[in-house]
Amino acid sequence: MEFFNQVGKLALGSRLRMLTERITDDAAHIYKLYDVELQPKWFPVFYVLSQGEPRTITTIAREIGHSHPSVSKIIGEMTKKGYITEKKDKADGRTTLVTLSPKGKAITEKIAVQYTDVNNAIEEILTQTRHDLWQALEEWEFLLEQKPLLKRVQEQKKKRESQHVKIVDYTPKYQKAFRDLNEQWITQYFKMEEADYKALDNPKSYILKNGGHIFVALYNDVPVGVCALIKMDDPVYDFELAKMAVSPLAQGKNIGFLLGQAIVKKAKSLGASRLYLESNTILAPAINLYHKLGFKKVIGHATPYERCNIQMELILK
């Protein structure tokens, strides 16, 4: 166990697999001890069928939490041994029902005392431990059902990498990055329009001098994301969140969300009550980001962009 002491929780999967293999190996010997000719991997299928009612493979798979191909393979192996009988459903000739054969049912009677002894042995182990493994497994299964381990690792990765991101104010040295990053995503999905050229070619006169603001996201001091807060001449909205772009090479590092947070915070500091934005539903990650920031869909506002098919607002106060 020295390896696991050194590696720790990183080897959780390996340690669980080793424990499973140990128990499975013991299980094979336990079946022999009681003169029961079953393989450990067959047990979930056997137990379900031992309850008496014929079932389809799909039903069994759903009950035991296995895949359909896995159950189908086990059914095939047990059928070759003579433990299972297959027959067509009288109500639906396209459906095959499986049930225990007389040989399989004979095992049901023989295995009853094995159930008792195994259950008591496990109970004995539980009384000798400080932690109830059975309850712990239930907790882990519940938590992983809510959010898989992969998703949790992705979140930790994003959290760690976002620590290397700095959000800074725009200066003229970032004009090329501001234009290039936006032109990259616009031309990937749409076409550059007149309003794009106005903002990207002249950010100082079009955005900054009119009371707007631009933030730049630096990852290891390299500009990889930008976003603008544009002052609006509108009776309802004070500012527009616009020209958000993140380099494809830097996506997945929480940069868009950090830029959005900076924009919202700046708008609040300027006394804004409503923030507006325009986008296109083909940009699903962006729409999800805006929802995460608190934006909600609105309709009926005039737009200078052909590509706009969704408008959103964030009420700040």
C-alpha cells in the first residue's frame, strides 16, 4: 500500500479497482464453497430473475444499472449454461422475455444460505470499521450523479488556470488584439459589418471618448480576450456589453466570465441601471455565459447588425 500512501487520492480509481478485484476473486471462491455454479459478474442478472417475473433485457439493464450490451452478453453466457430460458412475449411477438430455467431456479434454493452467511460476514466487517463503506458508496454515487468527476475536474482546471488571467484596462497597444480577436470569431461564423469596422478600427473615438470602456484579458501577459462597455443613447439602456472575444487557444480558462464580471462591475460603478447586449443563438457557449452572468432575453430593440437574432438585458438596480 506504499504506492497509494504516496499517490493519495489521485489513485482513487486504481484503489477501488483493486478492492473490487479482491472481492470478486473471493466471490468466485465463495460460490464454489457453496457448490453454486455462478460467476460473480452474473449475480445482478441472476438475482433480478430470481424474483420470479420474466423480464426483457432492457428492463434488466435498467434495474441493475448496466448497459444493454453488457446484460445481453451475460444472458448469452447464462443461456449456454442452461440457467436461462428465452421466449417471445405473447402480447408482443417482437419482444423476447428471459426467465430462469428449472436449472437456474434450483440454484435459487441452494444459494439462500450463502446469502445469509455473506450478509453476516459483511455486517461483521462493518462493525470493525470506523466508516460505513456502504453509506459512503451511496453518498459518492449520489454526488457523482449530480455532477460527474470529469465535470468537477474541468471546473478545478478552469479555476486554476483562471488564476493566471489578469483583466486590465485597454491601452492603444492592445488595439490590434482588440480587432484581431473580434474579427476572428465574427468571420468564422458571419461577416464583418459596418458597425464592426466603426468599433474595431476606432475604439478610442467610437467607444472610449463616448464614455465607454474596454477590458483586456491577459493570460501569462498575452492578450487573449477583450470586451467593451459601450455607452448607449437610449431611453432604456445605459450601456451595451459588446465586442467580447476570446482566443480559441485560451478558451476553457474562465476568461469570458471574468471579462463579463469586469464589465458588469464597471457598469455598476458608472451608475448604470440596465445593461444590454446582442448576439446570435448559434453561439451557444456565449449565450450560456450571458445567462450565467444574469442576462435575460428581451425583444423589440432596434439593431444595426444583420447577425443579431437574440437580445438580452441585465437589470443592475
